[in-house]
Amino acid sequence: MVEVDPDKLQVEAVGIGALPVVNAVLSRLGFDELLGDYLPEPDPRCAIAPARAIGVLVRNLAVCRRPLYALGAWAERYDPAALGLSGGQAGRLNDDRVGRALDELFLADRSSLMTALSLRVIRRFGVEVKELHNDSTSITLYGAYRSADGTPRAGVRPPVPEHGFSKDHRGDLLQLVDILTIASDGAVPMANRLADGSTEDSTTHEETWDQLVCMLGHSNFCYVADCKLATRDNMDHIARRGGRFLTILPRTRKEDAAGRAWIARGGASWVEIARKPGKRKHDPDEVYWAAEAPSPSAEGYRIVWIRSSDKRARDAESRRQRIERALCALRSLEEDLASARSRLKSLAAVEDTAAVTTKEAGASRWVRAKVTDTVTYEHRQEKRGRPGKSTRYRRIEHHRFSVASEVDQEAVAYDAASDGCFPFVTNETLPPAELLRIYKFQPRLERRHATFKGVIEAAPLTLKSDTRLDALGFCLYVALLVCQSPRHSLYDGLVGPYDVLGTLYDDCMDAIRAKVTRNGQVSLPAELRRRWAAGSVLVIDRGDYAIVRPIPTDPLASLRGSHAGPGPALEQARAAERATEREREEQSSRR
């Protein structure tokens, strides 16, 4: 037996966190090796190779994003081997070194790098690419970026930060447009690029579709996007090259107005294509109907009208509320006109105010406001004094305005006929039920944008140059890919071979396969039941997978002591953070 002197023991605590899962995904994709192949060989005098710095940045974005100047302090809290670093390299990470690594990444062939990475995702994770969904969002920026004018560097043009339509409602900030494409199989990201901040969405689809065809090597997939895809140039570009698309016609198209008139006349033969239970226990079923339009679009493509019972009720309620707001506003205007202090002194001013009132309420189509001018006359002497035979009088007109509101019932009935209806335009020959199933996946893109901006914190961005912004966009895409790929593999592992789960989750959790009986019962192993000490479980349905969590017999008792002990005071936490920053700055100055 070997005796060890406790005084001679040295214990060092390092963090791991979610890095085992992140490294498992990156290792399965061969990301570090792929990055090293595309980035130039580092200078022998370089303390940290650019590929290593980019690898640490991607892991930081996927786990817990920190500013570039705090990347070194963050890396020092983790095991260097988990970050692909050797001892002492974490302290040498600073914003200048990572910025130079981003410059090298910008000059690399990132298009080929993203293609190779996406193909590895498809092959190694078994992602099906029969349906690809595209959407864009805005990425707000801090800073002026006065030197950013889109001048190419080494043949590569960076996106230009500009003012545009901000989906974050920050029109005062510069922005870039992030264009993301995901596969319907698990919502796994397939392609991503940044465009100029003032880019209009309808101008991005041709380049995006060409990029996907170049990446996959074929056009045998359905390209799905919102109504910005429904332009002649976009649809013809895809159709003439053997591609397939599915989108919604915007309300500004003539085909939409013609279709709604056709529905109002009773020409549509609705056929039920889908039904699902309501969102709440006592809600009615949500039903979908479909009807083929009598004529194609102006470009000659098929139009299919869809009616949703849930959307139909929401449209009717929205119209009712807007009409009620307009009527209330017109009544308030009537009260204001009856006051002697009213500033509206002319008929034109009152009519304009009434029109603006109904327009602001969104009910100008259904509410009519009629302004009445009642004139009364008064005669007064032109001069002072006692009236006589030669006294001259002048007539004074007094105007009293009133507003009468009326609801156009014909317009209401006309619009009510097409409540809950929206038109698909496509060159697919699939039945309407299949078209609805494909398009209903489009909202998953919003979840990816929420992950992109919320979990990964992709916005707002602050960097020194536009080239580094573009390179950081690639790193953010890889982080999003890492966040989504394990979920897709978990789903495959539950219905397929165990090796997918074993590859990803051996280091952080145990996966147990349970059988489902004919009666729908799931048998859990005795070890789990003893460890959970629970008589029932909660099954959370997440759509494409489910989560099973034990329900304690006494939930309050199970929480007792889980957060025992006071945490550090706010002043202590700030002092520790300042001390860490000072120490890092001193180390940088000594180097």
C-alpha cells in the first residue's frame, strides 16, 4: 500500500460543461481537421495557430458566448485539452490574436469549406434533404463602419453594413442580413451567408438556390420560402433548371384578389385534407380544407387555396376588433367636435381626420365616416351704436360638424367568405395535403433564428472591420449547427441503431432503450425506477421527439436543499472579475 502525504497533493479544478457534447459533434464532422486544411499554415513564431483560435471561438459560441477580449479568461476556466489547446495557450488568447485569425478565415475559401461541412452533416448524421426551407433575418451591429464600402479583398467581397428594414425594430443601427436554409429533417442548418444590410429578401433566392444545387450536386429537392419567393424571376429561375418550389402568393398579387372574389361567389369546392385536436382540452379541432384555383398564376404555375378553421376564427375576431376600434375613435372625434375648444374648423380638416382615424384602426375598408356640416347664421352690426334705418349688418356663419359612422356590411360579408384562406403557388404535382405538410414546417426557421439570436447571441455584433464580421458569421453558423445536430441524432438514436447515441452522449449521459407494449405502455428498467423514486413520469411531446421526466411524490420536498448556501455577493463577483481582467492585462503587457 502506497502512502500519500496530503500536504504534497496539488488539486486543480477545471471546467468541462457542455464541451464533451460539442466536441463529439465537431469530432464527428472532422471540423478541426477540415479547418486546418482550408486555413494557411501558421507562422512558426505564432503562439496559437489560426485554426486553433477559430476552434476555440466556435466552442465558445456554442457553449456560452463571450466577447473576444474576454475569450482568454473564459478559456482558462476550462480544460485546455477540451478546447484543443496545450498548457498556457489559453492565457494567450486575446481579441487581437482572434481578430487576425478571423482575417485568415475571411481570405480562405469559405464557400468550399461550408459545402464540405454541410455534406459531412448530411452523410454522417443521415440528414434527408428532400425539402429545404429558407428565410432571412437582420443582424444588428454596433459601430459606424465608415470604411466598409464592399471593396473586395483578395477577390472576396464582404457584406456592407447598412440601414435597412430591421426585424429587431432597431432602425437606428446598422445591420446585415443573415440568410439561413435548413432541412425539414430535424431542422438542421444546411447553408448560411451574410448579405448587405439593405438587401431586399426577394433578391436573395436565386443565389441561395444555386448555392444549394452546387452543394448537393442536384436540384431534386423542394425549395420552400415565404411570399418573397413569389416573383416571376425567382420562380422561373428554379423551374427552368429542373427545380421545385413552394411558397405563398402575397396579398398584393392580382391572383389573390381574383381568388378571393371566386371564393366569395361560392365557386370553391372545399375538401377536408387535415384535422388535428385543438390546442386546449375543450377547443374544437383544427381543420384544414383545400381547393384548386380555377386558373394558374400569371407565370403559369399551380395555385392551391387552403382554408384553416383556426385562422378563420382569428381573422373574424381581428376584423371585429378593428371595426370596434374605429367606431370608438369616431365617437371620440364626435365628442371633440361638440366641444367649443375643438381645433377642427373646416370641413376638409374634419374629413381628413375621420379618414386617418379609420385608417389607423385598420378598418377603412369596412367603416364609412360621413361628416355633416350644419350651418347657422347670426347678424351683427358693422359698427357700434344704436341701430337705425341706415344701420348696416353683416352675416356671420357658424359651422357645427358631426360625424356619423356606418359599417359596410357588404364588404364585411365579402371578406368573411375568405377568412382563414391563403394561396399556395408551386410547380409541385403533390396533393394539397402534402403541400400543407411541407409548408407547415416553415415556422421551424423562426426557432432557428431564435436560437441564433437568443442562445448563441449572434446579435448585436461589434467588430473592427466588415471582413471580420463576415468571418464571424461562418463561426456563428457552425455554432448553430452544433446546437442542432445532437437533437437530430438523438431522434435517430431512439428509432434506429444505438451507435448514434453512443457516439454523442457516452461522455455526458446514459441512453436506455425501452420497449412499447401493444397497449401503449413503456417499461422502464428497475434501476431507473429505484433511482428516480417516483411513481409516475411526465412525457413532454416536442413534436419529433419526447422527453421523459420523473414526477416526485412530494415536489416541494424534493426541492429542499437543492440551492442551499448563500452565493457570492454582487460586490465580490465584480471584484473577482476586475481582478481577473487586471491580471490578464498585466500578462498581455509583459508579453
